Amino acid sequence: MKRDKILAKAQKYLIKYSNSTSKYYEELKKTYNEFKSLDDVDLVTIKLYGKQINKLCLFIEEKENFVSFLITLIMVIIVIIILISYTTITIFNRSDKVNVVIEKANSEVDLNVMSSDKEFELKYSDTSNYKELEPIIIELNPVSNNNYNIIYNIYLEVLNFTGNIDNLKYVISIDDNDYVYNLKDQSIVLNKYLIYTNSMKINDFKKIHLRLFDIDSNDDISTFDYKLSYDAYLE
């Protein structure tokens, strides 16, 4: 999809749902303005913004339709529990297990996510000895009878931290490769840092080691609480 078509679609939804109080509407407005202000945009960036804008438009439409449905339901006093959607992503939290369900074109994909941080503790480190740190382990396993690829996103939400977030770095270790990032440089989506995006085949298995550390020994790291979350869509 060309950039002008993506912007036109976003603008259409911003006008159509201008009275919306949804957090997805505000995120769409922010993403639209960012994309519109970019100069010399390459194809990869256009594709990423296009997928993000399409997803936000879908979320807004579903939310507003659901509100209208509830109003109608109350007026006619009919109790109907039917949720119909063309594309939905639903997350169920069960202790350390997350199940992400992706439905599209009458096909369903379960992205089973297991995470473990039993040994994790935020510590001081640098990029020369981060492997000495205990990682947060994330295991991904999408399951379906259909032959799809999926794109998945991993988000980190910092709930409570007494140090300086600008001094936090993290390393993603996957498929024998290590990728070092500054947390402050990552995109923020609905108050969460988008820390990693990649694709994988259905019925494949990925194990990711996430090592998070503070590079400034003057920071107070005595308090640090976080939450991981995920979403995914068919490629």
C-alpha cells in the first residue's frame, strides 16, 4: 500500500470517529502525525507504519461498533452475547502463560507464549559482560492447521522504577544471535515499549533470552517492576 493511501485511510478513520474516547484513537492520531511528518520514507518504514495504522483502525472500529451494540442492546432489552470480528487478537493471562488467538479468513492460529523470570533481578552491567546476567526466558509456539507465517511483537511496560529509564539497556538473544538495544530508543505503543518484532513460521518454536540491565552504577535499582505483553498478526 502506498504512503498516500495509508495516510488517507488513517485520516478517514480520524474524521469518522472524531468523537471517540478510545485510547486506540489517540494512538492512531499520534502514529498518523508521525508518519505524515517523515521525510524520505523507505519501503520498510512505509510497510511497518501501514500495518500499525491498519491494526489501530481495526481496533477503533471494533470498539465503537461494540459501544453501539451495547446501547442498542439496552434499548431493546435483549441479551445477546455474540462477538463477530474479521480480525481479532485476544490475550489471556494465566500466571506465566499467555495465549494469543489470531483469527483471519475463518482460520485460527494460537500463539502460545511461556515466560519465566524466576532468576531475573535488575543489575548493573554493560555490553561486555551482559551474558553473566540471568535472562528472562520467553518461549513462542504458534500452532495451526494452516500454513501461515506470523509477525509477533513483544512489549515491555515499566511499572515501577526508582532509577533513570534512559540508562536501561537490553539484549535479545535468539537463534544464536545477540541484539543490543537502548530501551529509550524503542517505540512506545499504548505506554509500552515495543522491544522486539520478528516473524516466524506456524508450528515452529522460538526461545528468546531477554537480558535487561542498568549501565549507570549511580542509579537506584532497588525498585523495578515490569510487565511483558504480546500481540501478533498474520504476515
